[in-house]
Amino acid sequence: MTTTEYLLNIGILALVLATNLGTRTLTWRRLMVPVLLVALAGSSFLRQMPTIGHDLELELAGGSSGVLLGVLAALLVRVRRVGDRVVTMAGAGFAALWVVVIGGRMLFAYGAQHWYGAAIGEFSRAHQITGSGAWAAVFVLMALAMVASRVLVTGAQAARLGNPLPVAAH
């Protein structure tokens, strides 16, 4: 992982925490901006996703784990009606999950470069994983699926309240 990629991960963590912690009015914009960013990132990072050998299975595992983590993240956010607004309330559990997931991704990348690269290489050969491109795709898919599923679950929770969301906060 390059310095730029580490900074990008830290920036993503800071953005997620800054825009979600505390009590926030839920709007269509708050739901759609992460989805648009995910679509942009996916089109940028996954242009040449390897699918030879068992790459696809590994990538599906990354995407599936992202969905599970996204659902968990959404369940750590309370969605309530306050007057005529729908609000989200995220606290320490939500923050801890994001710190562990993004920190874990960064730790894996650092370890792959400095501590256990040979072990990952042996694992990759034994399981017919084509290399670092497949591993990168796994973590990108995991991140994208986490964001998308969190937004979908939060949107579904808001829809159950029966109050249409405004485009922007009051």
C-alpha cells in the first residue's frame, strides 16, 4: 500500500465518522452521496479485476463480508423520527466497527509488505489466487459492499417510518 492509499483510507475513515457520528437528519442526499462515491470508486479501482483460478471466489468472499459488515454498521445506527424529521444516531459502536475494519485493512496491507508477504504468496499459489491484484480487489469489493449495504439498510429503516426523506436538511 502506498502512502497515498494509507492517506486515502484515513480520509475515508475520517469522512465516515465526521458525517455519521452523533444525531444527524437523514436526507436523500445523505443516502445517495456515499452510493455515488462507491460507484465512482468501483469504476476506478475495479477496471481489471482478476477472475482467473480462484480469484473470483476470494473476491466474492470479500464482497460478502462487506455486506455483513455493512449490515452490522447499519444496525449500530438508530433511525428515529423526531417531529417531522428522520434522524440517525451513531455512537461509539459504529465508530469502533469502522476503525477496526479500515484499520484491519491497512494492517493487512502493511503486514503483506513487511511481515508475512511470503506466507500470502504461498497461500495464493496453493489456492490458485493470481496475486496482489486479486487481494486488492477483495478489499475494494469489501469496502464498496460495506458502504452500499449500510446505506440500503439505513434507507429501509427510514422507509419503515413512513416519512418521506427531504433532499437536503432543513
